[in-house]
Amino acid sequence: MLTVDTEIAVGDWDDATDWPALAAAAVAAALAQTAHAHLVDAAFAVEVAVRLTDDAEVRTLNAQYRGQDKPTNVLSFPMVQPDLLDGLANSDDGEALLGDIVLACETCAAEAAAKGVALVDHARHLIAHGTLHLLGLDHGDDAATAHMEALETAALATLGVADPYATPD
């Protein structure tokens, strides 16, 4: 069973949005597009933590863990090595923490505005993107980027979100 724990730490995240439901749907949609779709309905507990915070906190995390002293839109911290994902059902305690996803409010809001999309849709995209990183997917080369973007686009389509990579006509 998938559990997505969502915390709004700091930042001007829209109070009218049900962020826990949005995050849970985005994580599940991304998982559903992968070979690990079974984790959504697994007999054991599968956890993802989503933290909505501000640029200052993400800048600190980005500097500490990635050596980049600047904010970024989303950070992912996988807790399971990709080659061990298939063995999660054998967990000793009946649960598996896939990892943490952290979004920076100001950066996300600025990107959403620049793209002309709603912050909630951009956040859905970034949470789906972060989920794929938790599974070991990356965008280190053109083929990996195309694969990851296709998975994100398919996941977002199930949530009614337009293709974030579509080029305007």
C-alpha cells in the first residue's frame, strides 16, 4: 500500500489546495507508468515523503547534498538502491521508504508563471519527476531524458495535466 506523507514546512503554498491529495496522486501516477507500478497496491507499506518548503531550505539541501549553492525546483533523496527495488516485498519490517521529494516554493512558482501554467500543475509535474528519480531514473543523456519525459507526460495525462514538454505552435 502506497502512503505519501506530505508536509508543508514553509513557503507561500496555496492554502486552498489539498497538497497531500495532490502529492499522493502525482506519486501514484508516476509509479503507475513504470515497471514498479505494483508498489502502489503492494501488500506491504511503501512510503514516499513530500516536503513543500522554500528556496532557502532547498538551497541549503542542494549545497549540502549536491554541492550546488543555489535553490532548485525539486530534489529527490532515494532511500532504496534501484537494483533492490524488485526485492522490496522481502522487507523485514513490512515497509519500505522509497525516499523524500522536496519542492522549493519560490522557484516552482516562478517556473510555473514563466511557463504560463498553474502552480498546482507544475507541482504535480515536479512530484512525478521526483518520484521517477526515487526509482533510479535520470536524465543524464538524450535517451534517458526522452524516456523520463515520456513517463512524466503519460503520468500527468492521467491527472488531466497537459504535456509539460510540448512546444507551443
